[in-house]
Amino acid sequence: MSKEERYLQNKSPEIIVEKSLGVASKILVIFPALAGRNYQLYFCGQFISLIGTWLQIVAQSWLVLVLTNSAFLIGLVAAIAALPTLLFSLFGGALVDRLSKRKILLFTQSASMILAFILGFLTVFKLINVSEIIFLAFLSGTVMAIDAPARQAFVIKMVGKKDLASAIALNSGIFNSARIIGPSLAGFLIASVGTGGAFIVNGISYIAVLIALFFIRVREVPAKDQQHPIEAIRRGVLYAYKHPIIRNLLLFTGIVSVFGWSYGVILPYVVQNTFHIGAAGLGYFYAASGLGALVSTFLVSAYSKKINNLVFILGGNSIFALSMVVFTITDNFVFALPFLFLAGLGLLSQFSTINTTIQHLVEDKYRGRVMSLYTIMFFGMAPLGNFQIGFFSEHFGPAFAIRLGAAITFFFGVFILLYRGRIKKAFVIYQDKNHQW
């Protein structure tokens, strides 16, 4: 008998089971959503596709910079890309609550793939200019206005209520992992095969999620109450407005999106004109921010049952604001990296906690519409953020623009979430009653 066998023989059955668990089994204990075949397929396909999406976001900003060297136009293109989310997401949410979410996703992912290939080939053959970039960005944003609420609402169809928290944590994980890998890959691809090649790689990445969606099998029952789309939207907005926690979380998400999240849009300009490094350096900047965001996912997942959500939101808000201010006072590349890491950690601590809370609060029949409102606040308000940071960077410099956004994010966050006593009380009461999630 080996030493290990003698050791296990003297231990409790629980210890023996623990020792017998493989790495995969331990992962399933932590993230039970991965036990299901449907979510396994979705997880893998979406991860690959999101890497391509983040790759294209960075490559597109770099292409605009190369063509124009204008901070304002970088912000404008990003704003145009996000504008359809603001305009059309509510209609997308009503559509999601009415039709098969899987079929909607098959359509939106296919459309996004085609648009990525078009942008790539136009760039490779040097037929691209800013007007074409703006047009294609608007079309991609229109697809996103339907795709984003569909993805949010589709998760519960794959895993059910029981494993919803696990799936949300995993979604945040792959989103933030893609934010690390995609921009880093973009920097190296731009340097090696050019921006056109980077766009084509993104188009290829959509094949993974399309294959996953094709093999996923979920039971989707059409909505019984087939309301007129305008009436369905009205009821969804009214539902969110009358729910105090959802209403204020959505409002805060919009504020952070406009004045906080927008800093990433201006990073290519900062890289070239403040730090004087190339595309590879830009990749490292995005990777540092993305790594911080990924770490925040595990922190929130591990301690959300022990710490009140307001602590994550206000704490993340403070960390983000302070890190952004320090980032703007240095021109040393190495010194700047840890503060981008902390900024990513603080920013996504807020967003991850807000998303999780809303998903647990919302009734299923309103899920598509409420998550479309979240999409509007998270992505759709970005045109305002992208425009304002481009404008202030052009006229007062990027350091001023970033500091202004950090200050507004901090003070509005404190005002909304700390000094609105009813909201704070509602958080505490809700978490006491629903500590299990």
C-alpha cells in the first residue's frame, strides 16, 4: 500500500472525495454552469468570437488614427458605432422577448461576420476611408442593438435559474479575458499583417460561435402575450422605472459608461502622442486594463455573498477614479501599466456587480426588455462618452478629458448610491433576503 493510500485510508470520506476530484470536477464545483452541454458550447464559441470583437475595436481605432491622426475622429467613429444601441436596443429587447433567442443570435452573428469581412477586404485593397468606416460602424452597431439583449436573455435558457449566477460570472470572465487577449493580439496583428488582416481574423472568429449556436438545443416557448412592439417597450420601461434598485443601477451604469468607460477610446491617441510607443504598446495598455477587469470578476464572484454589493460598486468606483488621475500624470510606460490594471479592476467591479444584481431581480417575462435598457446604458450611452472625451481631448488635451471623466464618475456615483438612503436600504434588505446568490 502506497503512502497516499495509507493517508487516505485514515481520512474522512469527504477528504477522500476531495482528493479524488480531478481538475475538471473542481472547476465544475466552482462554476456549475459549465456542467451543461449547451453552455459549454456557448462558452467556447463566444470566447473565441469576443476575442475577435475586441481585436476589431482596437484595430478600427488604430486605422482611424493612421488615416487622420485626429482624437476627435477616433471618438466620433466609436460614437457612431454605439449610436444604434441607443436608438434601437429597446426594439431589440421587445423582439427578444417575442422570438427565439437562438435564431436571433444566429442571424446577428452571421451579419457581424459579413460586415467584418467587408471592412477587412476594403482595408486590404486600400479602398477604405473614414466615411466607409463610419458607415460600417453604424451597421455593426445596429446588429449589436439586437444581439446584446438576446445574448443576455439567452443565458438563463441554457442554464436555468439555479446556475444563473455561475453563468453570469463566467460570461464576465470570458468578456474580460477577451479584453486582454483581443487588444493584445490586435497590436501584434496590426504590426505583422496590417489592420485589414486583423479585421479578417475577426470575421473568421465568428465561425466558432455560429457552430456553437447551431448545436445548442434549448426549449423556447413563444410569448403568449403578443403585444404591439411600442406597447411592449412601454411596459418594459415602466417596469424598470418602478423598480427602485433596477432604476438606479441603470442610471449609474449610464453615468459610468459616459464618463468612465470612454477612456479606452482615446488610448490610441495617448499611446502615440504622450508615451510615443507603437501598436504593440497599445496592446499592452489594453491588456493591463483587461487583466484588472478579469481579476475583478473572480473577486466579485468569490465575495459577493459576504460583502454588500454597494461596497463593490462604490469601492470599484473610487479605485477607478483615483487610478485614472494617477495615469494622466505620468509619461512613463512601465509606471502607467499598474494603474490601468487598477482602473480595469475598479471599473468592471462596478459593472459586474450591477449586471448580476439586475439579472437576479428582473422577472423573466421582462428580461429581454430590461437587459436592452442595460445594454443602452452600458453600450448605447457610449456615443456621448466617446464624443465628449474626443472633444475635450482635442481642445484641452487627453489628460484633462480623462481626469474630468474620472471626477464626474466618482461624484455622481457617491451621490446616487450613497446619499439616496432608500436605495442603500433596499440593497441591504434585498441582500439579507437573497444571500444565497
